Amino acid sequence: MARETLIRLYDVAPSQPLLDALSIANASRDVAPVVPRFKGADGPRAESFVELHQGGTVLGRCGINVQGPGTVGACEVAVVVDPAERAGMHWLLVHAALERLQWLGYAYAMMEVGEFADGFPPSLQQAAWWIPDSTERRSAVARDDKSLEWADLFIDFRTWKPSDTPTYLTVNGRDLWVRRPEASEELLIVDWLRETFGGGWASEIHRSFSRDPISSVIVVDRNKELPPKDRLLGFLAYDTARLGMLSTIALVPEARGRDLSLATALIEECLREARASGMTYAVLGGVGNARLAALRTFSTLWTIPGSCPGIFGRGVRN
């Protein structure tokens, strides 16, 4: 039976040494190097595929984004490949497809491990996490990895059922609205985020406005008598830090910790938007102190082992 695994692309070693080794093993005057070629529609979410070529011969093909954005499979090894080398060729195709997804801007990839599971190479296993059955009810503690200071969280949209969390709510006597921002609000929101949370998050939400539709959600006080920046309380974005990922949730200090309904509504609405965009799964990035609260609130969330430090902490910060 095929099992699904999530691959941490930032922990996958380059495939070029393996391709070079295969080329050397087959080296002769008449045998060309093995090279990957990418074909299909343009765009980071478009269905495409990678082929391995040796001269004029196609050795195999592996799909990218075919089963949803950020997925790999299925792979087909050509009949010209020696039966004893088919498993190795399959995993070379997978490796090249994973690299392609990373190049496209993903931090994670989901795939099935079926026919050639026995040959799953250590170079990929060390970056893999076997996805649990999200239909099984497990406690928040059982779905966490307490060894990680902060971590990314995985949610499978195929099993996630949105709640009836309202987008209009009252928190600490303030009437709030959780919604997608308007294009006309971009400069205001970016300036507010830069002043309140710093340039990193300001850059992320700035990128969300380049998406169509805008890939972020904000919390707004509905009191129009307040100064504009005082009406902004928080934000959450997806497809900004990396494709398929939600950014770290940002709430102003006075909106934190007192009432979890606001954070829940913000996450829930962003997950709805992300799923509506066509995503099969999502990853919430860099969750620290609030991780157990998030795991308790969303029973289909799982902490991803090995995801700390993940992609964060690598950029130059001002």
C-alpha cells in the first residue's frame, strides 16, 4: 500500500552528483551524460514534469504539481532502462522533481512512496516525514514534537473541515472584521507592519499584494472613527515566505493571549483562502509559544519533525 510523505526540500541534497555518477558509470564514446529537462506549462503551480535524457533517449518522466500544488508523482521509468536499475532511476527522477519544486519556490513537497519503497534512498529519507492519518483523533501533545523550540505545522486540506468561525467578531469590546485586504490598502498596511513588526513581515505582506487574488488576511477594527493604523490589529499571509506556506501570525500586543477566538478566526480564514486557491495541503511557518494552542484548536494540524530552523533565520534582517 502506498504511503504519503512530506519532504523538507531545504534539507534535500543536490541531485547533480548522482546524475554525474550515473553518467560516469555509463561513460563511453557513444553514451551522453544524463541530464534533466523540464517540460509543461509555465507557472509555479502549473502541472509540468521532468524527464531524464541520455543523448536522444528518454529514461523516464516524473510529474510535478499533478496531484496538487507542491506534489511530486507519478513517475514512469522507460522500458529501455535495465530492470536492475529501474528503482535507482525512479528515485533519480523523484530527486530531480523535488529540486524543481524547490527552485519554483516551495519549501515542502508531498508525494506517495509506493512501488519502489524498499529503495527509498537515505539522501531523501533524512528529509522525509511520513504523513499520519489525519482522520485519527490524537491529542495535541501527541501531534507535537516538543523537542523543537519552534516549528512548522502541516495541515491536509483533503481531511480538514472548516468550522463556522465567523469573520465578524467582538473581542474585548471591539467589533472586528477578518478579511482579505483591498488593493487600495497596500501602502497603509505595509507601512503599519514595518512600524509595528519590522521589515520582514512588511516584505511578506507586500508580496501578498502581488498575488492574484491577494494572498493575505487582515484583522480590522470596524470603528471608522479611529485613526487608520489604529484599526489594524493583525495579519496572516500565504504563498509569501514560500509557496504552500502560511506566514507566522502577527497580532498587536493588546490582541494577544486574552481571547483565542481572534487568532483562530485569522488562521481559519487564511486556511479557507489558501484551500480555495487550489492548494492540497498547507504549512504554517515558524510557530513557537502558541503551538500547542494551535494544535488544540485545529485537530488536523501536526508539528513537522525536523522543521526547526527550517527556512527561517537565513535571510539578512534589518
